[in-house]
Amino acid sequence: MSVRMTKMDSIVGVNGKRYVELAGLFNDTKPTDDSYATGSLFLEVDTGDVYAYDEDSSDWGKIASLGGGS
């Protein structure tokens, strides 16, 4: 089964930056869009890992593991 990366929610915040919630698989490339705000979230649906975006480093850091996987 294949799951495509999906935007779950998007809110425009300060300076036009968007807070987004994304979901996809662990091997999906997490986007590094300049318009994403720090604190945007990415859920890996197959592992249960949750990542938060840091606009200063343009990187996603793991913040939680909800469990899961196969």
C-alpha cells in the first residue's frame, strides 16, 4: 500500500509564514519550503514519529513517537 504525502491543515501566521500539518511515510522527503513557520508538523504515518519544522535551520527535528509501524 502506498500513502502520498498529504497537507492536513494550513494557517497563515506572522510575516506570511504558514503553519502546516503534513502526513506521509518515513521515506518521503520532508519539504523545506521557505514559507513554512517554525512549529509546523510532519507525521510519519507508518512509524508514528512526529517532526517539527525549524525555519532557522530549515530542518525537521523529531519531537515525539506515537508508536506504530509494521
